[in-house]
Amino acid sequence: MPIEVIKKYPEMILDAWDITNKAQLSEYEFDNVLVCGIGGSGIGGLLLKDLLRDKVEYSVEVYGDYSLPYYADDRTLVFCVSYSGDTEETLSQFVEAVRRGCRIIGISSGGKLGEWCKRLGLSFVKVPVGYLPREALPYLLIPLVAYLQKVKAIDMKKDVQETVKLLRELNMNPYYKMVGDFKNSMPVIYASNRFPAVAKRIQNQFNENSKVPAKHEMMPELNHNEINAYQDVSLNKNFSVLLLRDEEDSEQIKARFDITKRLMKGKVKAINEVFAKGESLLAKMMALIAIGDYLSYKLAEAKNVDSVVVKNNDILKAELKKKFNLVEKLEKELSF
């Protein structure tokens, strides 16, 4: 049962940390960090960007596309992350990173990414198989953190320890009552700029697990545009709003949440709030993610839909492969 994976997150985090530290990885010097990944394999990079925004002097960017940004060069540390190892966008970026001489570290459970890293003698972190990419989040985030810790580019070991402890103690029971509010409605997730990647992750979990449209927006930006949409009750009555809040938000952001909540009241189906738990930003992020995962799985149960199957994804991948056969072309370009 997919919901049981949430209970494994603490051990997955510890395992990912251990796997990364035991791997034979080149200890690169770099000027900037680029995470190449998309979908469930890309969210770890977005979380890393939010984690390090106020901690490091180098930039951390995430690129979920077929190409690399112009600046990527031999002083760019490129994490190529694909849980399956066969994501065509990430493999395309990998080939371009090789061509540009970037400092590459591959992270996957195998696939072409693992094979190509081995054949080219590039650093590679092999994570366990047997999960859906969206279930494997600890294995796709923690290796990024653990590697940067290893090369002394960050110091987050205590944050990781706190995160494991918090997740082990997290009680989901108080959140079950929210599930009914999301049934037969569209989830709308609002967060401060501390949690943009968390909000996106929760949106994506509602999309993939619950099979419902969902969206997310950030404070204070939404107060300059989207807030004006809460006047048409006929449309907004189909929205259920989830506010991701933090006691450490500024007083201005706290006031914006409160005023926004008041303006939406009576215009939407429901408004729920979840306050972040923990001390470190990593712990807060992972606790909110676990709660969001729980809500999406429970909503899938309430709707009697299969949270595992992503039929439209499979159709799209098959049609793209038939039309372009990109991975085979990329392999030829590497000229092993």
C-alpha cells in the first residue's frame, strides 16, 4: 500500500545518507550547482534550492528540460537525477553536460543513466529499486545534501538527524478530517516563499495519486493578483484551500495569510491550515511533505482511484518514444 511508504521515510533518509557517503564520488570544486531532473525525480532539486537559498554563496538552480542553461560549464556541478535512470529529458541534459565538461554526479536506481556513468567513469549514486519516483523522494533529495556535506559545501548533518526524529514521531490522525474537504473539489495550495517546492510537491501528489487537478501559489505574490479572483462564488465553491504556514514567517506574511483567509471565507468549499513542525527548514519541509502525501493517498482512497497507476504518463512516454526514439540517438552521440 503506497501510504505505508511515508512511514519508511526516516529509514530511507538514513539509508540514502549512508549510500552516498559510501559511494566512490569525485570531490569536485565548483562555482554553482545545477540539478537536472523532472517530475518526481526533480522535486529533490527544488527542495535543495529552497534549503540553501539563505545558507550558501553559490547559486543552486533546477532545470527540468532537454537542455542546459547557457552558463553551465566546467565549473558547474551537475546532479543528473532520474529514479528510473531512463528519463529522456535528463538523459539529454546528461549528454550535453558531458559535452560541456561539467562536473557530473548521476543519481538513479540504474537504467541508462547508471550504465552511461559507469561506462564514462563518472561519479554515480545508486539508490534502491522498487519505488515509484514520487515515493523515492528521500533517495532523490538526501544524496544531494549528503554530497554537499561531504565536500564541506554545507553543514546540515544535525538537520538531517532532526528530520528523521520528527518524521518518526509524526502523527497523521489530526489531518484525516481534512480529506473530506478535498473530495469533489480542486485543491489549491498556498505557501510563503519558504516552501515553494513543498507546495509544488503537494500539488503534484494530488495530481498523480488522487487524479485531480490542483494548483499552488506563493505569498506575497498571490496577494497582488490571484486574491482578486475570490469574488465569483460560482467558480470558487469548487476549490478547497490548503494553507502551509510557519510560526517563523514574518509578521507581514502572517497578516497576509490571515487577511487572505478572511477574504476567501464563504467563497470556497473549505479552508484548512497546516503549520510546519520542527526547528530546521529541512525538518519542516519533510514534515509538510509527509502530511501532503498522506492527504493525497487518503483522497485517492476516498475517491476509490488507484494511486499507483499513471496511465496518461505511460501513453505519453510510449508515443514520444515511437515518434523520436531519443534515448537511442543520445546513446549513439556518446560514441562509447
